[in-house]
Amino acid sequence: MTRRQRLVLVLLLGSQFMVAVDFSILNVALPAVGAGLGFSLTHLQWIATSFALAAAGFTLLFGRVADLFGRKRLFIGGMALLGLSSALGGLAGTPEVLLAARVLQGLATAAVTPAGLALLTTAFREGPQRDRALGLNGALMSAGFTTGALLGGLLTDLLSWRWAFLVNVPVAAAVVALAPALLTDSRIVCRHRLDVPGAVTVTGGLLALVYGLTRAGESGWGDPVALAALGAGAVLLVAFWRVERRSAAPLVPVRIMRRPTVVWGNAAGLVAFATETSLVFLLTLYLQRVLGHSALATGLAFGVLGLGTVAGGLLGGRVVSRFGGRATILGGGAVQAAATVSLVALGTSGGWIWLLLAATFVGGVGNMLLIVAFMVTATSGLPDSQQGLATGLATMTQQVGITLGIPVMSAIVATRTGSGSGAGASPGAVLSGVGAAVAVNAALVLAAALVAAYRLGRAERSGGAGHSVV
């Protein structure tokens, strides 16, 4: 790498780290936020949900906007909005203002993440350099999730929950100040007009889908509002597909969705994010409901998982460069599945914590190998003019996966305990529910890795990777 490439890498990875911190920094501060602004207990979850809706719903649209109007412009504008919305959240005096700030933070994240990833993939040519950069990105994003939880607790305890917002402001200001001089990719790489019908249907469909999944996780899969939202999301996404087939300048060219690397890379990534984030939920139930650990002890235990994912991210680029994306997807998925299935053996005594720590570290390594391979595979073989679209699809996959996993695993636990959270159930019943969900979790990731590797290998042998579309 040249000196300029290193500086660009530091800038872009630093911004992605900051975005990852934002995903988790408020989780432990929610009770303090609710007490400070007067949120009712039933409305407290909207602090997280409002962010997730905006971040997931607009990611694909903003990924294509980056291609149409310039990634550098969108990246800098998104970082500026992130800084301003964080300041608004830190100074909020009412629940309404705070929720508005969270929506704006979600929109900023939806702009910054695909634009930043597109700038990253186009700054390094396809091959070992790009693989290494994406591996470092995965490691830092994983470290950001873990750091966010720890930093949120520290800032809330030592200062105020408001600093969970305000800490973003100087970082965003520094990025906005440095980016114009360091980033050179401000040209418009695609001359097509924005596909408005496609943008409306896909954004509406994703918003409805994420809302329905979130609602189902809270109220159960029989909730009529959740079912209506999921149905509306399905209808809008089908409409989006039909619009794209007829559009002269589609938001997502149908041919790109027929590329095996795009389809199966994203499929593997969806399952990777869904299984690992939901595993954290399951193990939280185990640590607190079965072993009786505090929230602080639970957070510290997950620090080992964070170390595993950082290690996997640091290794990921080298492993993909040496063995290829398909083999890394298969190997990473197999390692994650083996580590996860070992957790079925967990018992009710405190000594089982050592199995949990060892398994989550090894599983974290496997999960991050799978995620790095997914990012490399899903963005490979495409021209620079489509990198915003490709990274937007990959980011959307990440957001939907994070949203999807917990409601599904919660439903499995609920069938054994009568409550997704295990409230009121005996430790034995909670352990039974967690064990069943862990087994399903492991089976899902192994099946996804096997199918994706098989389909990618078949495409390689037939030469059917697809052709680029502008």
C-alpha cells in the first residue's frame, strides 16, 4: 500500500468503527435514557427500533445513490448528518426529539456504510489488497460492536447517557474535515437517473419487513400487526422485483441478482449475521437466567467473543487470498457451526462458563472468516460503477440478518418456556429452550455454508459467474 492508501484506509476504517459502535453503545444505557426523558417501559425499545428501521430500510437506496451522485459526497454528507444527529440526541429534552435523532442517525448510517465500503473496495484493486482491507474492516466493525457495549456502560456510569451520543460529534467532525483532502473518488460513476418506483417499493418493503420482524420478536409471531407488516413487506418486495424487470435504468439490475457471487455471497452473509447476533441473545438468557450472572458479568463474558471475531477479521483477508472465497465460506461456516453445537452440552452449574468462553471465541473466529468471505465474494467481479450497489446489497444483508435472527431464535425458546425471554420459567426450562435454539442455530449456519459453497463451486466450474451490467 502507498502512504495515501494507508491514510485512506485509516479514515474509512475509523468511520466504519464509529458506525459499529453506534449499533451497541445505547443498549446498556436504555434504562438510564428512559428514566432521564420519561420513556415508558413499553416505548423504550423504540430507541433501538427507530434506528434499525432507518438504517436497514434506506441502505440499498443510498448504496445506489452513491453510484449515481458520487460516493465521496454521500460519505461526507452522511458523516456530517451523523455528527449533527448525535449532537441532537445528546441535547434532547423530550422523547420525540430523541427518537427523531435516532432516525437521523439511522439514515446517516444507511448513507455512510455502503458509500464508505464502496470507497474502500475501489481504493484497492481486487485481490490480496482488497481482501486485506475488507478483513481489517470486518475486524474493526466487530471490535466496534464490543467496544460500544463497554463504552456505553462506562459513559453512562461515569458521566451521563448523553455522552453515548455526544462522543460521536468530535469523531464525525474530524472525518468530515479530513475526507475532502484524502478521498479522491467524487466522480459520478453511473449516468442513469434514479429509479424512483424501484426506490419507493424496495425502501417501503424493507421498512415493513424490519418493522414486522421487530414486532414479532416483541409480541410473538401471532401478532396481527407483525403479520400485516411482514405481508406488506413481501408484497412490496415482489412489486420491486417486477418494477426492476421492466425499468430501463433499474435501481438493482435483475442480471446482477442472477450472479452466483452476489446471490450466494449475500445468502451466506445473511445467515452469518442472523446466527451470531441471535446466539448472543441466547447466551445472554443462559448466563443471566440459568447461571444468574449480572449484566456486567454477561458483557464481560462476551468480550471473549469480541476477541474471536477480531482475530477472525485479521486472518480473514489472508485466508480468502490463499484459499478463495468459496473455501473460506465453507471453512468459516463449519468452524462456527462446530463451536455453536458444542454449546448444546451446557448445564446449570457455573463450571460450564469455560465451555461457553472457549466455544464463543472459536465460533467468533469462524463467523468473521465467513463474513469477510461474504463481503469479498459479494463485491467481486463487478466494475467500479456498481460497487455502491454491491456494498449497499451487502450492508442491507447485514442489517436484515441482525434483525431476523433474534425473533426466530426467540420463537424457538418460547416453544419450550412459554416466554421468549424466559421470564417466570425455571432455569431448567430456559436451558432446554436455549439448547434447542442453539442446535437450530448451528444447523442453519452449516447448511448455509454448504449450500453457498456448492452453488459457488458449480458456477465456477460452469463459468457462470455472470457478466457486469452498467
